[in-house]
Amino acid sequence: AGVSTIPLRFTLNGKPVEREIPANRLLADLLRDDLGCSGTKVGCSRGVCGACTSLVDGRPVASCSTFAFQVDGCGVTSIEGLAREGVLHPIQQAFVDHAAFQCGYCTAGMILLTKALLDHEPDPDRETIVEWISSNVCRCTGYALIIEAVQDAAQRLRAGAAA
């Protein structure tokens, strides 16, 4: 006997998705393998490192330990959903401008976590930024440039909102 399948309906990066999926399908596998969102990286496969962070209704989740059926009826954002018409999102641009990455493996998760943070708290202090990003592991940068990028992204988004 095989794994049973279930219907799944959700919105991915603003577009409706309808699929019949195995009941045990993980969100990371659905995003990467079925829907082509290869920016979602799986690091630890245990929901600890943050590389696979996606946003579900604006909240960060570890997609490697979230069953796909859990996003039924939800809005999911992957890193591919941030840029608009070839223009990087201000958070993405801040990460580029501050070279807040080296190998890049954690970067998509870090950027989506930053989006969730800045949607929740548009003007976070350094301590809040450190607290939030501590849930994502970066083995390359030592976090200093990432913190600078998050601070800059917050400033850019506030300036954009004021315009």
C-alpha cells in the first residue's frame, strides 16, 4: 500500500496552486521539487538551521519540518516571490549592497526571516535583530554584515513607506 494523497490549495508568491500531494510531503520538497522554488535550501532537515525558511501567512516556518498539507488555504512566500518585475526587494538589495552573504546557503532563509521581522517591527533595535536572526545559522559571515543589511533594509522600507 502506497502513501495516500490529499488535495492541496494555497497561494504561492501571489499565484494560486492546486495539487494532489502525498499526505507525507514536506513543504520544502513541494516548493523545491514540485514547484521549482530552488531558493528554498534544506540544511539540517530538522527545522533548526533556518536555511529552508519560508513565510506562511507572513510567519516564518521551517519548510523542512512542515508538512505541505499544513499550508492548505494559506499564503506562502518563497525567496522567488520577493523581487518584482526583475527588481530586487529592498531587503534583497540591502543584503547585496552590504555583501551580507558568502556561500549564500543561508541567505534566502535569512532574507525571508528579515521580511517577517520588518513586517512585525519596522524599526527594530540591534538587540531585536540579533534575537530574530539567531534562529538562522550562518557559518560564513559572523553575522555583522547581516545585521548591517537588516538595519539598512529597515531604513529603506521606512523611507519607502514615507514616500
